Amino acid sequence: MPREHQRVTALESAIETYLQYLTIERGLAKNTVESYRRDLLKYQRFLEDSGIIDPTVITKKHVRDFATELAEKPARSTGKSLSARSVARIIVAIRGAHKFWLREKITAQDPAASVHPPTPGARLPKAIAVEQVTQLLEVPDISTPTGLRDRAILEFLYSTGARISEVIGVDLDDLSIHTALGDDEAAGHDVVRLFGKGNKERMVPVGSYAACALNDYLVRARPGFAARGKGTAAVFLNARGGRLTRQGAWLILKKAAERAKLEAEISPHTLRHSYATHLLEGGADIRVVQELLGHASVTTTQIYTRVTPETLREVFASAHPRAL
């Protein structure tokens, strides 16, 4: 019998009520609600396979068994078990639904309250080697205004470790650049004011390579871009003279990575990760790197101090007197 002519179960009705709550009262985006729907549908199918079609009879054991199956049973589409992050996302959706059902008196208890999602393993930031960074930075053709701008953006990203939103938000008044103007005494004192998360302000040094690239762009290219626009104070402009967008800056980096033939997946955050990693490898204090990155907590910065098993083996093999 077609699904639309079947009687809607109490479980299906409860799930739909929760999704309507997310849409109407919470105001979540359509795509977010659809993600919740997919996760809860997995839960519904598992319960139905166990003969459960009423949310009032779901027990803590049902929820735990489902969590175990998510972590251990290969997914039909990939043949691989779900990652800890995916399992955590689904469990969060289930916990939210059960909490809502209890509050709305659809059920008399919350069997998911004490079932916690697994802790996702910390992922190492993706950093590329200094040689690869150099290869990337040398791609733009600086004989053209566009190339001057692109070189300045790439150099600025790597020199400051700035987030892409911080880069496109930089205004002319935020820059204090002297190096390329022949002011030898000011060399090493080039800085930029960045506004990070929560509009928190910080001052970050700008290296001489980036300072030179910025000055070349500001003197030889930006005036031409600005003449097409309406007088924005933004440092980095698009072809129409307006402030460069996040997408525009991302495309500049993507095209440069393709031309540099870098095999690693490159994003604006790749240069931020590389900036932090290379500073720490060079002996920088983690507290200093924390300030430079604009991290509220040093715990966030500490992930850059992790090393891969391959690196551990290499260091052991080269340093331990009885390793080989």
C-alpha cells in the first residue's frame, strides 16, 4: 500500500512536530532542518526495526543500542563506519528531539538525557611546507594590476595568519606599512590592525615580503581599481572598485593553487594553519602565537603543537642512539 495511505504512527507524528518546532519557533534554515530530518529518519528506521512506533515506549537501551550501531555498522552508501563527528551530530539531534517531547508532554521521560555523543578526535590542521607556500606566492603575474593585488593578498594571508574575513575587512587606516618606502629605521615595525571574532581588535606584525607586496599594490594597482568604485576605504578591491568579497578572495587562492600545481587541498585557512605551524616549528612561544592568531584560549592554539605519528617515528629514528 502506498506510504501516503498508511496510518501515520505516533513516532512519525512526534518527529514531524519536532521538525516544525525547529522551523517555526527556532527559525532554523531549511537545509539545517533537512539535516535533522535525515538524522531522525535513521533513528526512526532503527526503532521500527525493533518494533517501536510510539515514542513513549523508547528506553535508554534503545538509544544506546542505536548509538552503538551508528559507530559500528558500515553505512550503506559508503560501506564505511560513520566518523565520530557524524555520530555525534546524529546523537545531538536525537537528544534534542527527546528533550522537546518531554517538555511538550508527548512523552513522560527522556531516555536520551544520559546518552552522550562520542568525542570527535582532534584533527591536525592542514599545513603545507614552506617550499609549497613560496611556490604559491610566486604564481601571480605582478606585471598586471590584478597580479599585484593577488600577490599582496597571498603574502598578507601568510604573513599575518589572518582569517579570510579579517583580510577582506582591512581598511587603509588599519595599515602601518613603511618597509618598501625606504624607511630603514621603520623596517620590522610594519603592523596591521585586525578585527577578529566578536570584533576583538589585535595588532599583528607584517613581514617585509608582505609589506613590499602591499606597497606595490597600493601604489601601482589599487588607484586604478578605486577609480571604478565609490571610494571605499577597503585595502583589497575587486575589478569594480568595491571591497573584495570572501568568495572573491577564496577564488584568488584557489586559482593560484591550481597554477602552482599543489596537490594538497588549499583554502584560506591552509595559510593560517601553515603560518601557525611554521612559527611554532621555528621556536615561537605558543602564547605569542595565540595572540597573533587571535585565539581566546591557548587550548585552541595547542592543536598546532601536535605532531603526526610519521614525524614521531622520524624524530625517534634520527635521535635515539639505539633506534636503528
